[in-house]
Amino acid sequence: MMKYYGLLGRKLSHSLSPQIHSFFGNDNYACYEVEPDEVEAFLRETSLSGMNVTVPYKKTVMKYCAKMSEAAQKIGSVNTLVKKTDGWHGYNTDYDGFIYMVRHAAGYDVCHKKGVILGDGGAAASVRTALNDMGADEIVTVSRKGPVTFSDRTKYRDAGFIVQTTPVGMYPGNGQSVLSLKQFDKPEAVFDLIYNPAQTSILAEAENIGIIACNGLPMLVAQAAKASELFTGVYIKEQKIREAIGLMEKELSYE
């Protein structure tokens, strides 16, 4: 019996998910734009065997899950649903995608190091959980409203790595940044979850001073790979993930 999958969200016209899942061998994948008051009915009536979930529904779908993974429970959001006999099972593959981004795409080790997360939105929760599980020493969340704000430099200036989770600098806001790397003493690496543009202002700064700089495309592709594995039970090798990243770079006209 043919199985179908998709992406649940509100505005999905620019999503790369169908192309990525097609590359991983799943052509039965489509986008489903659903209004907030239609989510419950959609989850109850859909014939999909699994779906990815994007903003603004990552928290909404939790109450419709029969079971949730440990990571999803820790983070407090679900971005992947798989239909089982007892109902929807919820997972958070952003967690897996971020770990891939740090360890494999960037080749960086956060263990026993102090890190800074810029922003306190939903993406920050996935990042914080992953960093804790990877053994980061201290993690400081910096945001406009605090408790640690961008002006509290003494509380984060000594961080070894920075993770930028806000939408500031995302296309079409190219060139914008929440802060400068000049506010840090000796940073070793910068990770920006934004993938369009390929190089945000803070990543350009990182490259200019010769430290690790990684955008969010590896995370996007790797989280999709993990979701595909949950959907189909077929393991996706790292080489395939790397190939998909290269394909998406071309799709986004990086080259």
C-alpha cells in the first residue's frame, strides 16, 4: 500500500522540504497549508502516514500525540509526526539536525565549553537541549528581554561558541545582525540557523577573523533525513546527507 507524507504549516510557499525528501527517495511528499482552527480536524482526518510540522504548529500538535520522544518532551515541541496504531507519535528532529550541524558539518566539539544562544524562541529550545546532551559546560541565552540582554556583555563575552537562532538577518533582511562578534573575547565558532542568505552578517564576521562559521542548511537537511528515517525505517547515510546539502545549495543559488 502506497504511503504519503507531507509538511504541515500555515505558509509554505518557499519550503524546500519536498525537494529534500524527494532526494531521499520519497516522492509522495507534499505541503499542506492549514489554518489554526483546522489543525485538529486535519490531524484526525488526514490519510498521511507521517508529516513534518513547522511554525506555528510545533507546540499545537503536542496535545494530539499518543506518545512523544524524550527529546520532544525535553524541548517542548514536535516537528515530526508518525502515525502508529495508537495514534500520532511525536518527535523533534531539529534536535538531530542541530547535532549534525555542529559535529559533522562544522566538525566542532562543544563539550566542556561555554556557549551563547542568541534568541529565546522555539528554535532556541531545540538548540539548548542538544547542547546540554552534547556536554556543553555553560549555556547563556541572550535576548532583547532578558534575563540576560545584549547589553550584559560581561555575562557572555567569554563564550567559546555562539548559536544565532533569531530570524534577524534572514532574507530579505540581509546584512542585519543582533550583535557583533567584537562583543566576544575569543570565540571559536559561530552557528547561524538561517540558511538564506548563505552568509549572514555574523557568519561573515566569523570568516573574516578565521573561526568556524556554519549556516543552517546542514541542520535543515539533516533534520529532514532523520524524519525520513522515522517515516520509512530506511537509514540515510551521511554521504547522502552531504549530497542533499550540495543540491540545496544549488537550489538556493549559493553557487
